[in-house]
Amino acid sequence: MPSPFPGMDPFLEHYWGDVHASLTLYARDQLRPQLPDDLRVRIEEHVGLEIDAPGTSVKLQRRPDVKIYERPESPRGTAWENREAGLAVAAEPLLITIDDPFIQRSVRITDRHSDRLVTVVEFLSPGNKLTREQRRDFHERQADLWRGGVNLVEIDLIRCGGWAMSLPRDVVPSQKRYPYRALVMRAESSAPREFYCLELRQALPTIRIPLRPTDSDAVLDLQKLISMAWENADYTDIDYATEPYPSFRRADDDWLRQILEGQGFHRSDVPACSSSDED
């Protein structure tokens, strides 16, 4: 059984770690046979949060958030009471919890002879979008690549978080700000940015992937990638009777309900709240 949706399945957002890894792998495999012999395509992993070391060009991993707190007194007695009773007393440690940084994967096309980076294709994750700091870090990293002469392809198939594309939201007409989107930025600074408005109710398109100025564009079939990710991971156990999160605007939510009920899924009447991008 395939996904009940003609395009992006919004319920896949709950499983984005697995979906993101699949999309990256399938994108590499789809692009590889289209490349000239002197280009190669690889998947690269990096820690999602990085900072520049002051005074150098070296990238350092940003330390994850750390929380430190003291253990509450043991119910078996305070350290002083235990000492008075002649009992062995263990030192009380500080308890430290660490929020691990997320691992971000991207598809990178490079020149086999010079190792020069030509194109980066990235599927956005919550770690790129949820906070202003995450969006700023993502924008800065993308800007560094683009200024270095790299083509950028950003594909956003998740609705959580704010607007994270390397294109101001205000330049996109409001009626074209669909839940999903893709952006192609060619390395030539004079080239217009190519923005794909990805509608919820339609199949995802095939988009152009720029290479070197002397090469023909490759193409990436986004719908094929999503369909493969859904079918190969066997997401037949998704509970489509639950309310998707984030919720949709009323018109899209009504359409969503009709699609699912036509497939035999009956969702409870949960008021839909508007999903909107944060500034």
C-alpha cells in the first residue's frame, strides 16, 4: 500500500530522522548516473551547530547545551547525619545533562581532479528551523558556501519551525507560500534564484540541480524520493487517525480529512490551528 497522499505525506515529519537519511541516500543515487565522469557525488555528515574559531578559518563544533544541578538530599539522611551515625558517606556529584547536537547530512558534488566543491543539496531538518539561532547558523553556513562559488539546493519538506530558506520570505508572494518549498541558488551571482512552490495537494515536482557552468543541469525527482522513502521503510503502520503536528489551516485540514476518510481512516474532530512560519 502506498502513501494515501499524492505528494508529500505530512505524517512523515514524525519520523524525520529516518526519512531524512533515506532522502539523502536516494538523492545521491538518483544524481550519480547523470553526472559527467569527472564529477562525483557523496553524502557528507556534519554536526549541525558550528562556530568559527576566533582569528582563524577553522570550524569548531559548538558545545551542546549543558544543564548542571545538584542532587537533592537522600531520603536516607543528610551527609552530616550519616557521619554522626558512623556510616560511610559518598560525595554528592553534580548531575549534568547534555543535549546532543543533531547530525546533518547533505549531498555534495565535487570535481574528481581538484576536489573542488561544486554543488550541495540539503534536505532541511528541524535543527535548521526551530529557533532563530538555528536559522541564523544555517544561513551563515549557506552564505559561506555560496560566496565560495558553490551551487546550493535547499529542499524543505517539513512544516515545523520558521522560514529557513536562503531567500527572504517577503519576496515570495503570500499566495505562493505553500507548506513545502525548494530553492536553487546557482554559484553565478547574477543568476536568478529558482524557487519551487511545493503544494500539499499535488505531486512533488522534478527540480533542476546545477553543476558547473559548462555542464547541463541534472534533475532530481522529489516525488520519487518521497515514495521510495515511504515504501522502503514500510510506513504502513502510521496512525493516520491522529492529528498531524503542526496542524494545518482549515482549508488544507478539510482536504486532508477527505483524503484520509476516502482511504478508510477516520480522524477525530480536533480543531485545526493555523501553522505559520516564524519570522
